Amino acid sequence: MLYDVLSNLNFDGTLEIIDHKNKKHKFGNSNPFVSIRLISKAIERKLFFNPGLHIGEAYMNKELIVEKGTIEDLINLVTNCYDDFISNNKFYKFYEFLSSVLMPLQQVNRLVNSKKNVAHHYDIDENLYKLFLDEDMQYSCAYFHNANISLEQAQKDKKQHIINKLQINQNMNVLDIGCGWGGMAIEIAKSTGAKVKGITLSENQFKTASERAHKEGLSDKVTFALQDYRNENQLYDRIVSVGMFEHVGVKYFKTYLKKVNNILKDNGVFLLHTIGQRGKPTATSPWIRKYIFPGGYIPSLSEIMKETQKLNINVTDIEVLRLHYAYTLSHWYKNVLKNKDKIIKMFDDRFFRMWEFYLLASKYSFVNMGNVVFQIQIAKNINNLPLTRNYIYN
């Protein structure tokens, strides 16, 4: 069944599959050439019925072995014809439909669940993140003026771009929702003199961020709290949220945006920086949901705008960062490869293969599958900011 479906796809390259009987099946007729071995009939069946889950699992468990080419070549090939696979596989088309219907049940992010979901990813050994992130530990999309600048510079430029866009000054109180290891909040305080509060549900991130602020001598300017956004009630001049909205869940979009709007002062401005889907709403990959981000969901722009309209919120600017995250993930992946032996020693070979697959699948979701990053600016009053974007770049 699997090979019948694959024979109808248009591959931008060549995929050779060696089955459990050592028989070769070839699809496509151009470069790059990728050859993989499937070690059992069971894996072939699983890949037919649910490739979104089982291709990653098979690679992790060495049930899918890349014999020629690289795992990156394979993921590029597969993601480039994923929609074609769905349209040619009636069973999987139905599975995708069922996933979309059950989507709200896949994103249970109530107060009691959110901390557990965050801990699954962010409270593993912090030393892992130090091996592949930039020095400031920015675990979100960088801002590339061109593809050739360094990761360090692109992350600095991302922070400055956001600060400029929010027009933050020293007289303001700023809230950073999903503050990570504190880099954004600390940079805001250092470069503008504003007072900043960062909130996170990760115990590791809270501890590190608090220690960093103390070491920088910024304890009077920057504070951090182990806190859910739903429990914040202070009023703020500016609110920023970078790479956190993907953990909210579509069921809670209205709750999130209503809370932000309620704690924003009349002259306030909010910037939401989130991964998004260019197309229609689609359920989270079952592999990502199981192994990487339980409760996670990448929103479409229409889903966010629907809730802003219901709440009568002023959206004042939307910027779409297209390949910026693909470039960011390329840097992270290279750093992970450089530190392969260290990561295997910290965890094991299966974990390394999982992390490798995660970074590459994420990269090619931006290259081939329609993911982008939205920077959505919201103002309490439409007169709170200049008429054009020129102020950001000046």
C-alpha cells in the first residue's frame, strides 16, 4: 500500500526504499538521491497509516536507516511532497480530518496542565540548550537582515527590532510573557531603562533568569516570577510575548488575548511574536505532540484575528517573517551536530536522533510546509504609535 501511494507522488529528488526483504523501490528521478532501509513489514504499514508519527519514531528507533544521503535530505524530500501524499492516501486524508476535529482535545492547557506541558520540554537538562543556542539563550526565531549573518547577531537584532517596534522608554513598566531564560527582559531593561517583569512556567528558566538579573546588577529593574499569564493582574505600558503563544492552545486564544487587553494601560502596546501557519488551521504533528511539545499548537492568522475581532482589539501592524526561522534552525542544527558526542553522553543515542529529527522537521516546515513567524502589534488606542513603520528602522 505504501509503495502504491509513493508511486503517484511528484518527488523533487529521488527516494529509494529498501524493504525488509531487501527489495528496492525507487521514486523520482533527480537529485538529491536518498536511500533508506525499512527493517520490517510493520514499519511499512505504520508509515502508510500514520507517517506524521511513525517516520520520526522509526528514525529514533533505528527502524528506518538512511543508507545514502542524509536525514536532512530525507526530511526535505518528504516535507516537499507531504500534501501530495495526503491527497493520494484516502486513509491518511481521513486521519488528518479526524485530527482537525479532535484538535481542541489535543491542546489541554488548563492551569494544572500548562506547567506539566512546559516542563516536558523546558525543564530537561539546561546544558543541552547551552550547546546549541546563542550565548543569550534565545530559544525563538532570530531576525536575519540577510542569510549570512551570525546567529549571535541575528538574535541581538531580533531583540532590538522588538524593542524598537514597541517604542519602550525608561518610564515604562513592561511584561514579558513566556520570558524563557530572561534574555529579552534583561535586554529591555539594559537598553531602555524600563522596569520589566518576566513570567514563565519553567522552573529551570525562572531560576536561571533570576540569577542572570542579579549578576547583571539589574534586580531593581528586572524581576521574574514562576507564574501563569492568567494570574497576572498588574497594568503595563508594554507587553511582549515571544515564542510562547504556540503553547496556549486554540481553545484558550480568547482567554489569552482578553487577559493581555485587560492588563494593558490605555496608552499600552502589545507585541505577539509567534510561529504561524500561512494556510488554513491544521492539527499539530502527532510526533511533535508526543515527543516535543505536548499541548502545543501553531495558529493560523485567521484564528488569531477571529479572536481580536470578537474582543474589538486594535491590531496595528502585522509583520511576516518567512525564512528567518529556517535560518535560525539551521544554526541550531549545526551546533547540535558539533556537540553530538556530548549530547549522547548527557542522554543517549535515541534522544540525539529525536532532537536531530525535531530541529530538521521544524526547519523544513518553514521551507516546504507553509510555516512562518507572525509579529502582531496590538495597541489599546490607535493613536499610540506613529503612522508608519519608519520609526522602527530609524
